[in-house]
Amino acid sequence: MKKKLLFILMTALIPPFTNSCKKSYNYPSDQVTDYMQLQIGKYITYRLDSLEFINFGTRDTIVSYLAKDVVDDTITDNLGRPSFRVIRYLSDTTGTAPWTPNETYMITPTRQAMEVIENNMRYLKLELPIVNGFNWLGNSYIDTNSPYSQVTFMDGWNYTYDSVGGSFALPYGAVPNTITIQQANDSSGNPAIDSVISSRTYSEEVYGKNIGLIYKNLVNWQYQPPNVSVPVGSTTGFGITLRMVDHN
């Protein structure tokens, strides 16, 4: 009887292996589709400011446009999943120039995530649960490590939710219910010192509930100081900022 009681006590102290290896999330959360308006004809218009380095990297300038992202059609991706095709049109900042198609990208909503394929790169833009502090590797499907990769600076980005449910101010008015996703924030050197190699990578996106992407700020640049063969310091890289102007 004592041996049987001892066996029962020891068994009770052993953790159930089948449950200890699983992650389960039991948070109240919006769905990823709450932050995209995936219906044909839906659009968002942005002020697009593009950071460019000119004169062999000795100067920077901002080139601005209006950009309109329009949900154009329903399609299927290469896995046979229902998806949406979005076309981006560009005009001048007054909107008087003809709207010209500039690029096409694809959005695929799944039960767990919102996937976006842009320039042949697959991003996990949103993922459940949508709660402050939750994080995931949003660029995990992108080749950031091979010798042929053009986007090594995107390696290891840890997307993290911040300010879930908060208001976000835009020049054209505040959006009351939003989520901010911090994607990257890295720097090295000191750009204020001309003789020091420096770099900056920053990426942030904000989504409005029942709207979609309302703000984006992406910057990646590297500065090389003057040397014997190149007497002037130069900067290479780019930046893009999107701010929503209106939507339907």
C-alpha cells in the first residue's frame, strides 16, 4: 500500500510533457483582417516622401508624390490560397497629374497572419494575437543571408506590437483606433562626425482598424567617410515615408 501511494505522489509531480512543449495564447484579440479593408474597389491615398542621395552621395533630397493603393481584384497565390491584388498608382502632390500604375503587390489573409508579397518578397505584416509586446520574425520568408541577397539589412527583424488601440496623429487628422508595429531600430557610428563610418536602419508601420496601413517609415543608409582615393564622404541608401491622406 505504501509503494502504491508513493507511486501516485511521484506521478502527480511529473509535468505533462504533451502540454509543456506547446505555446497557447488565450488573449482577447482583434483579428488580422480587422486592420485591412480587403474588398475590391477599396483604396487608401498617401503622401509619399522618398529620401534619395544624390551627387554621388554627398547630398540628400526628398522627392514627393501622392500614392493611391487600390484593391484591384481577387486572385489566388502560388499555394492556391485566396488573395487580393493591390495596384499602387502615383500622381504629383496636387493630384492633378494622371494616376500612373507604379507597382503591384498581393495580400493573403490567413487565420493566424496577414501576408504581403511585394517585389517578390513575402512579409508577415500582422500576426495573432494583437496585443502589446507580442513579437514575431516578420521577414522570416525573405532571403536575407545568401551572398545574392539585396536586403541583408532586413535580417532578424523582430516585429513587435506597440500602442494597441491607441490614437495616431496624422497631418490630415487623428485615427482613433490603431496598432503600431516596431520592426527595426538599429544604428552605428555617429553621423555628426564626418570621419566616422555610420549607418541607420529604422522601420515602423501603423495600421488603422477597419482601414489598413495608415503610416510607414522605412530608412536604411550607410555613410563612408573620406579616404585617400575618395576625398569626399558619401552616403548610400534610401528612405520612404507614407502618411494616409484619405480612404474610402
